[in-house]
Amino acid sequence: MVGGDLSFVCWPSSRFGLAYTRCREVSVCSRKKDEAQRRWENLARETGTVAKLFSRRKTTKAFQKLDRMMDSGQYPDLALFNRLLRVCAVTKSREAGERLFTIMEEARVSPDGRSYAELVTLYHRLRKFKAIELLTKKMEEKRVRRTVEFYNSLILTCLGTKDKGKAQNLMNEMSKDGIKPSLRTYVILAKLFTLVGDHEAVEDVFRRALRSGINPSDSLLSRVIQGLCAGSSMDKADMVLTRMLDTGRVPDTDAVKALTREYAKLGDFKSVERMLFIEENKGKYAEVEVYDACFAGFCECNRFEDSRICRRRMKMDRIPANSSIARSLLKLCAYETGSAEAVNLLAGELVIEGARKDRKLYDGLVVAQSHCGDLEGVQKSLKQMAVDDVTPNYAVYSSAIIAFAKEKRTADVRAMLRWSRRDSAWPNAEACRMSLALFVEDGCIEDLRTLLEHMKSRKETLDPAIVGEVAATFQARQLDSEADEIREAFLVESTPT
């Protein structure tokens, strides 16, 4: 029998017991964690299947799959629901988006700012601005905190309405709520200010983005270049472009087109060559886009010789003219020659080359024929558009109305206005002014009423002299009350300076 202290014999056993217990606890926790991870991965996979069904517009199957998931206890979390809402926004599926919102509430998954942002994006794509207002009120009632994504979606709606004031108000609300604008916010604002022609505001947006510590993306820099080009600030646009190229970054095709258009106006072929070099790595389609911008610039400044040089270069590079280039070439031909025969021959040549007979080609053809005074050709083109199932745009209707109004063809002008309302392609201000003058001259009261009513609904303004003539026409028929209404609606009083 061994005597003495035997406690040391128990030490390893005791240590092993503690280690085993801890190991077992870790193993159980790890197993639970793995199970939770597997459940989440399975849920994400199932949700991905639902998202694919939504993207393929198989809405019924998608909701059946979602119902089966929820019946088996697989409830998507907020992030997965937001993913599904995003798919609905992309596919413009209003019914699916609204139904998902209802399911979220039933599943006790409270929509957050991102959820509302996706639904706002959906309504914006569908042009449902009233629904956006109602959704914003609902968000306030439920006291859901606004996020930067939600504000971005609201600012994005301002692009459709070109409402610069509303966008600035939303930016002020963002700062009051203590929300910092994101890179996407500045990209949307730059795009909006370029669209409305506020080129100084584009520069201001760029400065604010830099001051806030945001590293400008290619998209933001491209939008800034577009804004500077639209404001003819070519020195600044060149500076931004040079900095991009020096850091190995390339502007997108829209920015390159904006630069090319301005260089073409100036006749700067060296810079145009540089734009072609930038785009040639993107493929032939991108090169065609540069040539398109080039001819558009020539067309604006009537640079006929330059357009011929560029056309020869295109043929050497074996790049066919698309319908957009054809539009510019037809206009240039009309402006230079004034010959309807030359325009029609060129149109045939371009179609043989491969230009599609779409809205852009007919736009150029009708504008060119109208410029040459070829009214019979205009009528033939409009009939051919109906045969080819091409809907005329506002430029086609504007050119046709101006050409018919010059020749005092009231019946044709009346028909063009009626068709433009049908096709939601309202003519420009010059066409409306000439139509009014013709109807006043012929005393067409009903036509004047219809045209003025439509102009009033579009909040268009008129020259005081024209307003006076129109009002006098109504007064001559003893329609004094209508004459007063016309003055109130269209006459802008001058304020003393």
C-alpha cells in the first residue's frame, strides 16, 4: 500500500473532466450555429427561387412558393423581403410589390426605410406620383424612420417631373433629419441639374460631394462632364476628363457623346479622334455612338464640310450609319441643299446601308422634307409610318404642323394636332404658335378652344401679342367672358423693375 499525498493523481482526471465538459458545450453551440446557418442559407436559397420567379414575371407561382415556405415555418427576414421588393421594382410589377407589403405586415416583419424606398422606385417607374404621396404619408403615420435610400428614391422621382425645387427641398429635409447624402444622391442630383439646364448647380453638387469626403465614382464624374458640356464649360470638362484618364478611369458612353458633340461643334477633330480612341475598346457599338454625337454636333452648327469628312471616315472604317446618324445626315442634307429630291435619295441610300426605318429615321426625314417644303413627301412619310407601325414623336408633328401652317393648310394642321394628342406627342411651342395664328386668321373658334385648353393643362405661356389676337377673335364673336379667361390664363403681367 502506497502512503503519502495522492491528490496529484486526481488532478489530470479532474482537468480532463472540465475540458470534456467545455468541449461538449462548444460542440453543442457550434452545432446549433451550423444548424442556424444552414437554415438561413436554405431560406436564402428558397427566397432566391421566389425572386427568380418574380423576375420572370411568373407572379402566381412566386406567391404559391412563398405561401408554402411560410406554411412550413420559413419566414423571410427583412433583408430577404427587401430583395423581393427590389425585383418587383425592376420588373415594374405593382400588384406583386403591394401584395408583398401586405404579407410583410401579416408576417410581423415591419417594413423599414429601404422597403418604402423600393416601393417608391416601383411607383416612379410606373409614373404613379399620387401613389408615392400616399405612401409617404403612410410612412409618416407609422413613424418609420427615413433612410438615405428612401430619400434617394424620392429625389429620383424628381427626374421624371424635372422638379429641381422639390429635389432641393428633399436635400434640406435630409440635413434636418441628420442623414448624410450618399454617392448615389449626388449622382441623381447631377443628372437632374443637367436635365433642367442648371449647369452651375452641377458644379456645386460636385464640390459638395468632394467636401463631404466622398470618393467620386466614374458615374458621378461622367454626369459632371455631361453637365459641364451642356453648359459649354469645355475647359472644366476637359480638366475632369484628364484627371479621370490620368487615374486609369474612363467616362461612360453618355459622357463621351456629350464631349464629342461639343468638340464637333468647335470643329476640334483632334479631340474627336481621342474620343474614338477611348471608345474603340468598348466595341463597334460604342464607336457608332461617338459618330452619332459627332453628326449631331455638325447638325447643330451646320458644319457641312466637316460632316462629309466624318462620313468618309465612317465608310473607311466600315461602320454603317444607324437610324440616329441617318436623322442628322438627312437634316444636314436639307439645310445645305434645300432639295427634296436629294433628301429622298439619301434616305433610300441610308436604308440600303442598313439604317432601320424607325422613329429616329422618320424624324429626320419628315423634318428634312418640311424644311424643303415637300408637303406631299411629308404626307407620304406619315402614311408609311403607319404602315411600318412607327408612332410619330413630337419633332415629327412639330415639323409637319409648321410646314402645313406656312402653306395655310388648316385641315392638315387640325389633323396633325388631333393625332399628336392621340399619340401623346405634343408639338413644340413654335408649332402651337403657328397653329394659333392660322386658326385666328380663319376664325376657327372650336379649334382655338381645343388648342388653348390643352396648352392651359400643360401650363404653357404665350406671347402677349398672340394672346391679344386670340382674345380679340373671341370678342368679335361676342364671347367676352371667354376672352377674359384667356387673358387671365396666358397673359403674364410684367412687374416693375
